[in-house]
Amino acid sequence: MNEQQDLKLIQSSDTEYPPEEKETEALEENKTPEENGMPENTYAYRWNYDVQRAHDAKEKRANGRRGVIVFACTMVTAFLLVLGLLLGVLAFRDGLLSRAKGMTTEQVAKTVLPATVLVYASNNTSYGYGTGFFVRSDGYIVTNYHVVSSATYIAVTLYPSEKSVAATVVGYSAADDIAVLKIAGSGYTVAKIGNSDAIRVGDTAIAVGNPAGVSAPWSTTQGIISSTGRSVTVNGSASIGEMSMIQTDAPVNPGNSGGPLCNDRAEVIGIVTQKLSDYEALGFAIPINGAMKIVDAIIRTGSADGVRSEISRTRPTIGIVGSTIEKGEEFTKADTTYRSPADGVLVMSVSTGSGADRVLTPGDVIVAIDGTAVPSMDGLIEKLYTYKAGDTVTLKIYKLGESKTTDVKVTLGVAK
């Protein structure tokens, strides 16, 4: 060590004297550090093993307590974080944080009714009523296309007055059953648009409209969302439509067509479009998310051409009633039993006046369209979705009782 060092530990050799004895002897003789060959201001300390061990044990106990406390705090913190995360996930899942508190039915009615109109549509031979609602304050109204499809005159009545205002059709999508009307003026109450993708089975559903036209205007009924994404078939003379609908048990009637189906926050989640009259509490509404794609396009351009609403898809008719049949499966016609030569679609009947009635007969088996195999009725239907009414296709068929195929041409979607 250098001379500036203030402290130096002296250890004696165990072979000469124990450290305690040597230090004791030096003290007894009153020797100074300088006399012992140590620099000035240097101090000698005696190391005691028992004291050191006791000190170490004490430190170990203290460190152990500190470790336990740190570990416990860490675990409690981790538990609270996990618990908070779990509660957060559950809260968002159940809508406790993201959803506003629901209104009463009375509050929903008071909010939505001012944005709702009674639609009157007539032509030279008939008239009818429906419902609509404002989507813009400058007079744009949404309703069902079937409410106004054959009308030569359209008028709407504003809530709560009995004043009727003439309306014009801005545009429509027949496949999606949506039409946009326009009336003069501005400052109209606009319905708040909700999110139909967020609805769940069991949610509150409130229908606002005119279920019996002028006989029962401005009515409100309540139920629940019974199903989402319900496939509903719509038959036309030249085509068949398939629509993805919201099903509800809220009572609706023909005059509700075109009116709003709302949630318990007075937001429009669907457009009421039809009910199944042979069943109780089976009403259907067009999901508002897809509907607004159509509506926005019509307001911007006057047309919904090219817009994919994801509400509906339409296929042309082929003019037959058919059934899936497997190779080797037997069927009977006029007391004669036949065996199908391949997987395909057995023609059960043919519509008179259709494009197929001149080339197909009951008992024929369709196996392909334009070179694409159709081994089932579902396959035939899916293939037809790739065509439109008026297209001519080539069918590969087995004629009744024959074992070789024949190609025939059919014009799709020919009206009866």
C-alpha cells in the first residue's frame, strides 16, 4: 500500500501467535503503530468469527424478509394486473364499457318517431302504405323498393301532422329491396344510424312505423333480435333472390315495410321489409350496414349499380323443379323404373313458358352447365349465381332412359 492510505488491516501469522494474543501483547507494551512499523494514523482491528457469523445471520434474516416482501408485492401486483385485464375483457365483451345505457321504449319512440314518415304510393288501379325514415335533413328518405315499385304517385306524411308532401324516387336497388325518396325542404329530423354488425340474439328490437297505414299510424312495437344472418328466399318471375336478414319477434305488419327497426339506444339497426304471415312473430329486416352502402351510392349518383351490399344475391331461374340424384339411384316415371347414369340433378317438372320447357322433360338428369359439373341441386344453384337473367347456357344432360349425354341450350330467367 502507498503512504497516503489511512487504513491498513494487520493479520498475524497463525504459526507464531494467534491474532488475539499478538494484538494483546502490543497493547500491553504500549507500542505505538510507528514502533510496530506501521504508518502514522493506522488502526488495527481484531476480527471475531462469532460476531461476524451473528452479523451475517442477522443480515441473512433481514434480506430474507425483504425478499419475501418484494416477492409478495410482485405477486399481488401481477394478480391485480391480470384481474384488471380480465375484468376489462369481460366488460368490453358484455358491452359494459362500450355500450351506452339503454333507453326505455317510450324514450326510443319519442326519439325515432319525428324521423319517421308514412309513405303513400298509388297508380291507376291500386294504392298502398308503407313507412320510411329520414337519413338526411335535406329531405332524403329510405323505404322499401316494393312499397313504391309500381307507383305513379308517391307522397309522405310527416310526424305528427297529417300534412302530405309529394315525393320522388331518387334511385333504388330491386335486389336489395331498398329505395331512396326525396321531398322538398330541409331541417327534417334524421334517424341515428346504428351498427347492425354489433347486434346479438336477445338484444332489444323496437319497430316504429305504420303497420296498418292510416288506420294505425305512428305505432311502436317491441321484441328481441331472434336471429342474425337469416337467409330468406325471394322469388321473382325471372330470378330468385337470397337475402341475409335480421329476424325479430317484434310485431310487424305490411305497413311497417320500409320503417326502422331500432335498438334500445334509438339507433336504426335494420329496415323492416317483410313478415311470414303463416307464422307468429317472424319478422325480417335488412341489416342497416349493408343498406347504407346502397343508400349512400344512390344519394351520390342516383344508382346502386356495382355496389356490393352483402345483403342479397340473385340468380336467374332455369325453369325447372329438380332434385339431387346419385349415380345408380333409381327413380320412377309412368310406372317405369330408371337408374341414373351419373351424379346430377333429376328434373322433376318443367315450368310452362320457361326457356327449358322446349328442351327438358321430367326424368332428364343434368350433369353439367357450360362444362362445369353440377353433381347436386346445391351445385346447380351455386352455378346459377354466376349468371344473370337472359344468359344462354349449355346443359349437358342424360335424356330419360339414355346412356349418352346430350348438349342443349337454355335461356335463363325466361318469365312464365
